[in-house]
Amino acid sequence: MKTKETIKRKTTDVLIIGSGVAGLTFAIKLAKKRPDLQITIVTKNKIDDSNTKFAQGGIATVWDIEKDNFEKHIADTMDAGDELNDLEAVEMVITEGPKRVRELIEWGARFDKKDNGNLELGKEGGHSENRVLHYKDITGWEVERTLVEMVKSIKNISVHENFFALELITQHHLGRIISKVTPDTKAYGAYVFNKKDLIIETILAKTTVIATGGAGQLYSITTNPEGATGDGIAMVYRAKGRIANMEFVQFHPTALYTKIEESPNFLVSEAVRGHGGILRTEDGEDFMIKYDKRGSLAPRDIVARAIDNEMKVRGVNNVFLDVRHIEKNDFVKHFPNIYEKCLSEGIDPMKDMIPVAPACHYFCGGIVVDKKGKTSIKNLYAAGEATYSGLHGANRLASNSLLEGLVYAHNICENIADEIDEIQINNEIPDWNITSTKEPKEMVLITQSLKEIRDVMGSYVGIVRNNIRLKRAINRILLYYKETEELYKSSVISEQLCELRNLITIAYLVTRSSQNRHESRGLNYNTDYPDKLPYNELTLV
Ligand code: SIN
């Protein structure tokens, strides 16, 4: 693969990087509010290739006001987050949530209804009430479908598929030295690798919005699609923006365990447990009762840790999810996709227990944003899984993530619509400096490092951590960093090399953050620091 020498330059009012729920919702809202603005979305694969599409469970929001209220949803979110959440952010998201979900319904999103026409509300781990709006077991697919259709119908949004954002453009590219304490670092757009034409384009924008999602591909067992390589977080870190709480990597307790490895690992939604599914060991023990009085419906960090412990104590690769007591028609109606997938693996959920094991699922830390979605870099906003907004604390409550994407997309839109006219495009930005035209000699240099970094993260920075494991991990990560930077500087740009580079940055951020947190809290469980500290602080890296 060669990068051509020619470089294209584009200017746009707003550049959005990423096309999941946060990026697309923001684009639609801004395009409607300001039809005079030119909005450009770049996305590294196809428009609907995002983590959003893979979300099964649904969107949690207070809907049935006879039984539920904001206080309960706020309390559940704080409890799941082990009280490390930012209470103001939690209150804002939970109270704004129903309005944002209503808009999504007005745009055409379908959610399952009961016979009386009311929405059917599901339950998931850590929720004290039924409040999860869902569409069968493919809610994310339905949300993404709705948003993609809307975006395609709006004239002032242009979408560029197969455009991989490489670096944020800041004053650094004008030769200025930028550090984490530089007070006026500004974003001017991004350098983007056009994967089809093999050229690096300069996209200059008044405002840039990062909505690139998480980095589940850092672990070999993950529910996340191939593209989840933490590109936005890594770019902002390199641009000296603030990143926080990266140690809180959420492992979903129940990915389908298959003998032949598959990637991504198929998710068996937490909604199945909300519908009565019970976690058991092979001999049928309802083991979760030993760990938490909420049993199989305890928050995810507790359930994933309990499964990990049972697997280690018993020397097995999985536990089981038992749904055999659920009536077949009821199960198939609610979980058609899961049912079909199980059958295709030779498992009949009505007769056999479903083998499950934890898999990396969600990053609760990321780019620090305030309630308006502003980052520490001027003219740069971020939303969704790429961010640390304070909503999730040390462990995200199930189905709060699509909600977060919707709410922050709205807030960013309100803010940008007001301030964008004051911002100028910076035309002095140079084009990308091509330093090498050499192909990497052997792809194995990239694929082997990727395999090794995933092994290191799985073995040393997984569900249970300790200081020796973290130290081993950081030593190895620094070596991969050095080798990969050398390769990056001496080779032409390729998607695989850039993704590896970003994943190594994320590995460093997760491991360093975990080393810096001297407590066990939420998803950061370190046997050398078994207690929770009495105060709340961010782990900035
Ligand atoms: C699930 O369906 O279990 C995933 C939902 C989520 O991650 O919030």
C-alpha cells in the first residue's frame, strides 16, 4: 500500500470524526438548527460500522413515571459507578434523557411495545426498576439505522466513508511547542487518511467533534467490532488534551463462549438476565447469590469478577446462563438474534444452558469533557464512549451509554450553534509531512505486536490486577511503543500500523491509570489495594 504524494485540502464548518450514536445525532441536530453550516462526517469504515450497532440491550431512561423516577435512576447510576461518578453530570443526563429519547422516536426509531400500545420496558443489572427501551435484541442496530437514514436525507451533511483520522491539527503543526499545561491549545481540524485513494487529506474546520467510540480491540476477547481501536482518545492524548479514568475497562459478564474463537465475541445481552436468566456453574449452582444479594442482576463489575473467580477456582473456561425455565415463545420473541446464534452453535437454549464468559465491552474513561461536551482543547468537543463525562464513574450502569451519546450530542449542538460564527478557519496549517515512502517490510511486525499487546493486557491488566502484573505490563508496553514508533516513522501510513499505534497508547493509558489508583473500586480491582478510598479523584495520565 503506497500513499500518493498529492494531498487534498478541504475546509468545513464542523468536522465530526466517527459515525455512531453520538456523532450522527449531533450531525442531525446541528444540521437542522443551522442549515447554513457545512457539516462533514469522516468515518474509518462504512457509516454504520460502529459500536452503536452492536448494542443489544437498549436505552435506559425514566419512562414509567408511576413506578420510576429520576432519583431512582440517579441512585442506580451512582451505585453501579461505585460513587465515583460526577453527580452533576449524572443528574443532567438522567433528567434530560427522556426528552432526547422522545426525539429519537420522532425520527423513526422503533421500540418494542406491549399489547396495550405502551412501550415495553426491560430490566438489566443494577437497575431497581424496568426502564430499558429496546427493539428486540438489536436496539443498537435500530438506533443506527434510524440515524443513518436521517443523515442521508440531510443536504448540508457530507459523509466520507473509509476516511481514517490520523492526527488532530493544533498549533503544534505550526511549529509551536504544546504541552498539557498550554492554556490555549486549539484544534483546527484533522489529518485524515483516505483509505481508497491512499492519500492523506487535510480537513480544516472551525470546530471538531470526536465521537470515535472505545477500544475493546485492546483485548483478544471482546464484544467490540474491529474498528474499536481507541483512535480518538489516542489522538487527543498525543495532542496533549486531558484524558481520565482509563483504568475503568468494563468486561461484560456474558459473551457467548464458543470453542472456535471468534472476533468480536457474540454478546448475550444482560437483558436476558433481566428477563429471568440465571447464571450457574456446570453443576447447576446459582453461584451469584454468594457474591451479591441481587444475584445474577448485580452490577456488571461484580458479576464479571464473580464469574472470573468461579472460572479460576474451578479451572474452567466458562460458566452458564440458564434460560430453560423461560417459555420458548417469550424467549424467541424478545431475543430472536440470540436464539438463532445459539442454535447455529449447536446450543438449544430451551434444553441446554448457554456457555458464557466475560469479554471486554466498554471504556468508562476517556477524553475529559464538561457538561457541554467541551474538551480541554479549544474548538474541540467529544461525546460518547471516547469520553470521560463523569456519568459512569468506576463502572457504567447497563444501557446508560446510548443515552449518554444522545444527551451530549444535544448539548454540543446547543453550544456550537451559538459560538461557531466567532471561529475562523486557520489556512496557515501545512499539509501532512510525508516522511517516508517505504512499505513496512513485513506485516508480521504489526500483527505479532498486536497479538502480544493483547496477551499482555489479558494476562496482566484484566478483571483482577496487582502491582507486579501492572509493572510487567508497563515494561512490555514501553518496548512495543518504542518498536512501533520506529516502524511508524520509517514506513508509509497504513491503517493497521496506525491502529496498532493507537492501541499501544490506550494500553499505556489503562495500565498507568491503574497503577496510579491505589484502591479497588468499580472495575479497577487490585489485590494489593483491596479497599475503597474515602475520597473521589480522577486519574489523569
Ligand atoms: C447488553 O445488552 O447487555 C449490553 C448493553 C450495554 O452495554 O449497556
